[in-house]
Amino acid sequence: MGTGAAGRGERGSAPEVGAGVLLRGPFTGRALRQQGYLVASFLGAFAVLLFVCVTITAGSVLLLVAVGLPLLLVAMAALRRFSRRERRRILNLTGERIPSPYRTPRPTGRPTARLLAHVSEAATWRDLVHLVVASALGAAWFAVVATTWALALGALSVPFWYRYLPHHRIPLMHLSGNEFYVSSTPGVIAFAAVGFVFMWFLGPALLELATRTQTGLGRALLGLSRPELDRREEALRSTRSQAISAAEAERRRIERDLHDGAQQRLVALAMDLGRAKSKLKSGSEEDSEAAARLVAEAHEGVKLALSELRDLARGIHPAVLTDRGLDAALSALAGRSPIPVEVDAALPGRPSPEVESAAYFVASEALANMAKHAHASRAWIDLEYRDGALRMSVGDDGVGGAEAHAGGGLAGLGDRIAPLDGILSVSSPIGGPTQIIMEIPCQIPSAS
């Protein structure tokens, strides 16, 4: 935690410009990064603006011809790519991540549908405004930075080239008909020193102003708008409520299973052992045989209680899930199901433990519900990683009619994956088949 805070302070967007920074002028690590950012931002914005203008114009003119639509899609892709790179540049410079504002990050389908998806995004138009403004401001800041360096280097080199000026002197000003100039060697050196020191101290301030202006523009236009932020905040509140509800429902289920299952068996076991102890004290042969039967029954009760506790622990987080991963845990889950279950799991690696646990819980509860209500002869689990998301489909050939009503088990599955930005859909027409589809966005290291 401390390391992250320190890194943020070192690369933050609003550091204090103290005496140490001023004395080092434009050669501090931050100043060099700022200059690189400003140059890359300006040159990138100018090149992309020129490209987008040409392709949009050509695409609009040729829209009735086959090549017009692809040209417009190329322009939209270039615009979005530049915005992504600008967000990454701001992250590298300031340490501040600007969230992607797109509802559909990668539009799919026919070219017309993809173009409409781009055009209907408010973020696309904000990207275009940012590109135009960033190009204009970037040109201004580029000129300021270049002028600062030119004046500083020019002042530093004055003693070497002032002799080539007319009359070997540097004109300063005309005042009341009099001309003021510098021509002596000490005066030229003093003039160069004053000019260089002035630019040396002014450079960091100009770089700071330019950087804050450009990054502020990016934060304002390339991130989420105020309505989108409000929607995200409301979604986070809802997700937090769903997470609390899911945790509370899980706690109640564990308490119920313990109370109705293992706890009752252990109470009965204690009573049986107590009766066996009483009979053994009497010492008679008949009581000894009765005590032996009670001990045997208690032994069976212990095995049943242990089995129920194992099943309860397996329903929370089985050991095979931790040791061997989600695909092995699903295969073990299918092997215990009373319905024949086919498992098709093809993952390039292991997702995070939270994602694995949530996916296992969805599959476990879905198979349990199918065994109770579906009257199915077979079921299946399909698991894959595609487009940056873990996607799992659990289905059966039963009678159908499953609904995700409030307070029900299927709604609870949705609450369980909601904190991970997961979505759950249920397709279960009367007569079947039933299909439960879960999708959780995640990263699998070996898949990237």
C-alpha cells in the first residue's frame, strides 16, 4: 500500500514545483516525461486528425459506393485507437487511470451495425472534440516548448555568434530616439546569462501548465461523463447491496444446513453414546449387547455427519477448486450429480480465485436445482474464455419453466456474480430445454 502511494506521489499530476525542481530546470525526470508526452500528444493528434478528416470526407463522398462504409469504419477505429493511447499516456505520466466510457468497446456485426454503434456513442463525439482541441492546443504548447528551448540555447550561444550581427552588437530597444544595445564581451556574457537563467526557470512552469492543461482536457473528454458517472455510482450501490444479500443468503444456508443436518446427527450421536455408557455400567450381557448396537449406530451417525460436513464444505469452496482449478472442480461436481453431466471446459489458464469460486457456485447451484426440479435425463456444462470474459453455460433437457424471480435461487446466482460485474441469463421455455448462461469479465494471464 505504501509503495503504491509513494509511486502516485512521485508521478502525480500536481506536484509541488519547489526550488530543487527549478534549479534543475527542464532536465528533471518529470520535465523530460512532460516534454515527451506533449510532443507525442501533439504529433499523434495532428496525424490522426488529418487522417480522420481525409477518411471521413472520402467515406462520406463514396458512401453509396462499396468502399465508403469501410473508410468510415477505419476513421472510427483510428479515432478510438488514438483516444485509448492518450488515456494510456496520461496514465503513464500521472498515474491516474481514465476509465473507458464506451458502452460497446468492440462493435460487432455487419458494417452498418458497427458504424451505427460508433455514431450512437456519445463518447465517440467527445473523442472527436478532444482530437480537434488537442491538436490546436498541442500545436500551441509545442510552439511554447520549442520557443523556450530555442531562446535558452540561443542565449547560451550568444557569445559565439553576436559578432556576425551588424556592427557586432545586440540591439535591445529604441527609446526617445536613442538606441540601446550590447556590444562589449562582458555585456554580451551578462545578457546571455540573464536570458538563459530566465528561460531555465520559466521552462518548468510552462511545462507544468501545458501538461496540466492537456491532461485535464483528456480527463474531461476521454473519461466518463457526469450522467455516466452517476449511473456507475448507482450500479456500484446496487452491486454492493447484491453482494451483501448474497453473503447473507449464503450464511443462512450454511446455518440451516448445519442445524438441520450435521448438528442434529451429532445431538443424536451424543444421546446414543450416553445410553451406551449407561448400559455398559450395568455390566449385564444383555445391556452390553445393546450398548454395542448403540455404539455401531453412533459410528454410522458419525460417518453420515462427516459426509454432510464434507458436502457443506464442498458447496462453499471445495479443495479440488483450490488445488486443480475450475475445470477439474466442475468435472468432480458432474461426477457427483444424479443426472449424467457432460463437461466441456477449455481454458488457457486459471482466472482469479474470486472468479473461480463464483463460477463454481453458479454451476453447483444450477445442477442442484436441475436435479430437484428439471426431471432431466442429461445435463451439460460448457466453459470457455473469450473476448476477455469467462463464459459458462449450464443446461439440461428437462421440463423447463425455470424463472429468476426475486428472492429465488436463480436471482441469488445473479447476486453472487454481480460484484464481479458478471451477468446471468436464463432461458427455460415450458417443455425445455433450460440453459443458464453466466459471463464474468476477467483476465487470464496465459491468455493475454
